[in-house]
Amino acid sequence: MSGRQPEGAPASWEVFLRPRRGLAHQHMGSVRAHDPDTALLRARDLYTRRGDPLSLWVVRSDAVHTASPDEHDPYFANARHKPYRYPEQFAPLTTEKGPDGEHDD
């Protein structure tokens, strides 16, 4: 993340919550705390008021690496020089008809 925080200021922590089994963790927001235990307590108080989530993660914001909108093309642009990656480059599937005009299964 960009920018430095002032000396002694609490760190920013990103909060991820997994609502129930079978679902992925979702980014919920962020909290500020000096240590991971306090960050978990603040995240619990702020983001788990409703429901009973399966798990809660906190990750220091400065440990999260991001791609900015200026870097969009290297990360998210399609590889147009590799047409074999796109379904429109493949021939459509055809089915053979049997002697009675019916499809063979």
C-alpha cells in the first residue's frame, strides 16, 4: 500500500471473513491496531455483529501487494497474441447424423 504512517500510529489491517463452509473468504474492510490480536478483536467487533462466521483473518495492509489501475494491461489485459486461449478460435462441435437422420449417441 502506498504512503507511510506516522511513528507510533496503529497499523492498518485488512479484514477477511468466511461466512460459512463452502464459501471463500471475502474482504470486509480494514481496521487499525498495533498488533494482530487487537486487530482480530476490532475486526470481530466491527464485522461479525450479524451471523456466526466460520473464520476471520486479518492481514497487515502493507503486506498486501496490489496492481494499480496504471498497471492494468500487464496483469489483466487479454493475451491477444495467443488466440488459442479464446473459445471463439475453436471450431464448433458438430454431431454426425445416422442413416435415419437421427443423431448417433
